[in-house]
Amino acid sequence: MKHKFKFNVLFFSLCVFLCLSIVASGFYPEPEDVQAIDEKVKNFLESHRYQWRDMNVSAVDGKILYDLIIAHNYKKALEIGTSTGHSAIWIAWALSKTGGKLITIEINERRYRQALENFEEAGLSDYIDARLADAHDLVPELKGPFDFVFCDADKYWYKNYLIAVLPKLEVGGCFAAHNVSGRRQRGMRDFVDYLESLPNVETTYDRSSWSGISISYKKSNK
């Protein structure tokens, strides 16, 4: 009986050690329902393919965001400007594979309510913390840290969003901004000039979307 007790204690200790090691390494086994999530999201996107208005991104843009998250294994995402949720669905879909979660902010209540319905229908509500708020006020208050940020809100405030978020963005993290092709829009030129002046940020532009997406990686804290 004494040997059996010792074996149980050792086995329990080993299990605890393995669990702690997994958590510490940041590795999480894929959930058993990954395939089910994939099928549900694909069906949702296909059935709503031609219904994305209200300033939503295109499917091409959504795939760019999805690929960025998967490629870098990002887990702590922030979206500024939900609209009715098309971009958030692509982001959250990727996060469902990396074990992450998205905070997304929308100021318009009608769009916010529609986004919640879309998240539920797509089967991604568990991966999204959707907030009805003014991003001007909320973004500076968020503690972070984040490793992925997508900005698609009021263009004249992009620079302010970047200034507020950059200290909370982890080194290696990405700040992506939508509609940078329209640099004549109010404030967009100021944002792009400021972005390109930062010594600790490396920026490229994805032109596969007619809207243009800036992709900026934080290389260091200073």
C-alpha cells in the first residue's frame, strides 16, 4: 500500500509539472472542435459574401489580417472600429487557432448589435470581447499588452490611436491600419508621416487591397 501511495504522489507531481510547463511555454493543444469552428466560419462567410457594407473590409483584407496572426502566432489582439464585424471575424478565426482573444471597439450601437449577432452566428463569440464605446476615450485606458492591433476607425484620429497603443504593443507585435491608400483623407498624411518617422517601427504596405493596409512591426521599445 505504501508503494502504491508513493506512486500516486509521483504521478500526480509529474502531471502538475507537465501542466505548468505547457502553460509556461505558451503552448496550448488545439481544441477538438477546431474543424467544427472552421466549417461554421467558412459557411458563415460564404453565406454573407455580398452583404458586407457599413464600412467593412473586403474578404481580401480579412484574409491579410488572418494570415498575419497565424504567421506570427499572435494572441492578444485589439481592433479599433468593429463596424458590423467582418474584419473581427477574420481576426477571431485566426485567434481560435492560436489560443488568443480579440478586444474590438465600436461607437455606433446599431453596428455593434449587428456585429454581436454576426459573431454568434459565425461561432466566434468566445474569442471576441466586443465593446460599445468611444475609442477616443477607451483606447488610452486599455492596459494591454497587445501583440496585434488593427485600426479601421476615424482616419483623422489614426495618429492618436497609434500614439496611445504603441507603448502597449509588444516588441515583435504588429500595428495594421486600413485605408492608407487614401492619404488625402483628413489626418491620413499625418499618420503615415508619423508612422514612417518612428525609428523602432518597420512599416510596409500591402497593395493587394485597393484600400491599402499598412503593416508595422515594433522592433524595440525605443
